[in-house]
Amino acid sequence: MPHDSALQTMQASLTGLEQKQTSTAEFCQIWRAQQALLADLPPRFGVILEDLLSRLEAGSLFTEESCSFSQSDLHANLSMWLEKAKERVQQN
């Protein structure tokens, strides 16, 4: 696949985020930097990703889980986004 490296980088950073080895700012920077992958996906992928990253950044301002910005829910949604992106890339 042409985007294997980007997808692996994104997966590794998600794992790092979940294990608190990667900061939210670093994680968001890594994911936003995958412009070639994002360009090859339908536009809605970029819209959804930016929404998730924005909520993750806003939620990181709280020290506890906020009902509006559950970190575990956001991590699960980012994982789902990544799986859908992998499927879409494999189809092309």
C-alpha cells in the first residue's frame, strides 16, 4: 500500500497517546502532518479527523474526564477512523 508508513506512524502515535507516552499536541501534529494520505481519502475523512482532533485538544485542557470530551471515547473514535482509512486505502 502506498500509505503504509503514514498509517503505521498514526497507529504508533495513537498507541503512545493511549499509554500516555505521547502528548496530545504531539499526537495531533503527527496526524495532521499526514497530508498525502488525507489527500487520497474522500474529503469527509479530513473533516471528521479535524473534528476529532479539535475535541481531543479541547478535552486535554481538563484534568478529569469531561462528559463532553471523554478521552477514551475520542481514542476509540480515532481508532475507528484509522481502521476506516486503512480500508479505504486498500480499496484504491
